Amino acid sequence: MVKTLNRFFGKSKAIHLREIIERPTREPSIISNNWTLFVTNYIAGFLFSFSITFLYYISFYFDQKALLLSSLTQFINMFGSMLIILFIDPRIMGAIDDGRGNNEIHILTSSRILVHVTLVILLIFIK
């Protein structure tokens, strides 16, 4: 079975331990990649949470616009999904492949906690 698969897909190349250990370091940029990940995840999480929490909350006051606000929720969620798919997921998957995904998970978690704190503060001031 292995010989048949190797015939179709070719044999796998040898793994050299030296290439794995000596990975090139990345150059630091003007704005740290950690901050861009934090801000992007904050915006995506805010879009998701804001659209669900506040648009449904507002729809209780405007009964005639409930269907429009429900559709607007999906529209706003689309932008949050695009941010996650285009910017956050590739960064997280690359970090996990490099073996340093723990730092990114901490950044994502702290960003989401800050989003929820922001939304609670907004809900307090709306009343």
C-alpha cells in the first residue's frame, strides 16, 4: 500500500533537524505584530458582539425595524468574519506551526476580554 501511494505522490523528503532548529528570525517592524493582532481581534470581536447585543437590544424599542436590524446584524457579522478569516486565522496557524502559538492565544483572550468589558460599559451608559 505504501509503495503504491509513493508511486502516485512521490516519496517524502528527508527531514533535517538542523533546518528545524535554526529558523530565521523575523525583523521587528515599526508597529509590533502583537499589537496589530490585538487590535484586529478587538475590532472583529467588537463587531460580532456589538451586532448581536446592541442591534437586538435596539430592536425592542423599534418594533417596526426588527427585521431590518436582524438583517443588519448579519451584515456587520460579515465584516467581523472577514477580519478573522483574512488576518487572524493565518497568523494563528502560522504561529502554531512555528511552535509559538501560546503567545497569540494570550493576545486573543485578552483582546476578547477587553471587548466584553467595553460592551458592558456601553450597556451601563445606554440605560
